[in-house]
Amino acid sequence: MMTPGFARARTFAASIAGLAMFAAIPAIAGEKIYDPPVGSRWSIETQMQGEEVRPDGTATSLIKTRAELTIEQKTADGYRISYVQRGATVEGNARSVPLRRAYAKALEDVVIRASTDAAGKPLRIDNLEEARRQIRARADELVGQFDRRPAARALFDQLMAELVEVDASSAAGVYIDSLALLAAAQNTGMKQGEVRQVTKPAENPLGGDALKSNERFELVETDATASRLKFVNATSVDPAAMNEFMQSFARSLLAASGDSVTPELVNRLVDSMVFSFGRQTEFEVQDGMTQKVAERSTTVFRGMEQNLIQTDTRTIRMTPAP
């Protein structure tokens, strides 16, 4: 069964969190390091757009959020910051839109205080219990809109439980995941043309166990002073892992239908299906700080009378707050 669109948005933090590993490497000479002034305030505007095309129609969603980041203190190994989501709009005809809207409202005006490493990657939420209390209170105010929709109410309760029950080690990636993505291109220590590759688990768009993905992170452009940099991260599913998953998926379908699970039938079913996933993320960095992230991912599945093309884009812009 296809994972609902809102689930992909909710777990997107997990799929990009590994990028921040690159930010832990000390900067080389010439690269501008991440060094925002204490007391500086920054505006972070995020736009997420989704389109799901099926034979019976097209479902769309558009989410825009605005947040404020304040550099509160510089520490021996990083920074202490505060982060507040100040506004969100959610539009579209996708069935997940009401849940996405309520999820965004639950986080609105909740002050998140966190500690980061030297590259700005969030390491922990310093006021986790306070943030949990505020989110619980906001969830209690929002839940009534789903009283006449039991299935939506159950999903809303699940989403809120994940927000307030998240453990301390994962909270930073859930509450302020955009900062982890921004930090991926800060203090990299890379030279133009340098490539880093990593293999790690990735969310399975069809549900079930995670897939193994290959990521290729490259510094593709730099100016003469290394003040302006451009990085590209390309993600694809490992071919061997994809084949293994499709074989397992086919065997489970045959078993559920009562058919004999033979190698011939498994291979025939696999050959009749198409499943692909790819994502590309571009980072624009100026004077050590990521100014823009532009990401696009595409999932295609055809088979078993299903035909799906899911396209998701996300843009993050960082500017000095007025």
C-alpha cells in the first residue's frame, strides 16, 4: 500500500538527516566557515509542493511556512539558538491537507531552544519538556475538527503522539529538521569537484522496510574567494537493494493471493512492475551560511493495476530578519 503523502512529509527529516554528517568535517583554508553573529536573527521560508498523479485524477498540496532563527550564544563547540515557526499555510485538494494543516498549527509559535555543533547542525532540544507541553495543549485545541472523521482522528492522534513522545536524541530532527538540511553544506571542508559518497537507509515510498540508498554529494561551483559555493546531493536507490525488495514484495503478494510462490511467478510479477525513486538537492552557500536549498524527488510505481507518479519539491530560503 502506498504511504500517504503526509507520512512522507512527516518522515522527510529522517531521509535527509544523514546529509548533516558532512557538516562535521573541519573547513579547509579558504572556505568561509559558518560564523553567524551572536544576537543575529534570520528568517527561514520553506515551501513544499506535492503532486500525485493517478489514473483517477491528480492530488496536490502546497505548504508554506515562515520561521525565525536567533543565534543566542556561541559556545566552545557550537551555538545555542532559538527557533519559532511564526506562520503556515496549507492548500490543495489532497486528502492529507487537513492533517497537514493541523500538524503545522500544532507547532506554530512554539519556541524551540536548541544546541548545535559548529556547523549549525542541531544536536539536542534544550527545552524539550516545555515544547512538549505547548504542543500537547495546541493538539487539544485542534483535535475537535476531526471528531466526525474517525480515520482522520486516529491519524491526527498518531501524528501528535509522535511529536510529543519523540525521544531526546531524535527531537532535534523532528522539530527543526530544516536546520539540519541547511547545515549539510556548511563547514564541509570540500574543494571544487570533490565528491563524497555514502550508502544509508532511506524511507520506502511503498511502505515496509527501509531501502538502501546511494548519495553523491559534490561541490560543483565556487567563486575565486570561496565566498559563494554550490553543492549538489543526488540520491538513488541501490539497484541490488531495489531488486531484493521487489522480489520480496512479489513473494508477499503471491502468498497473500493464495498463488504458488515459485521463482518463475515471482520473476514474472517483478518484470510486470516498475518502481523508481530519485532525489536531487542543490545548496547555495554564501559566506559560510546556506542561503537556499532546492530539492526535487520523484517516485514512479506501475503494476497491479496501479499507476502512480509522485513529485515533491521543497525550497528553503534563509535571509536576515527585518
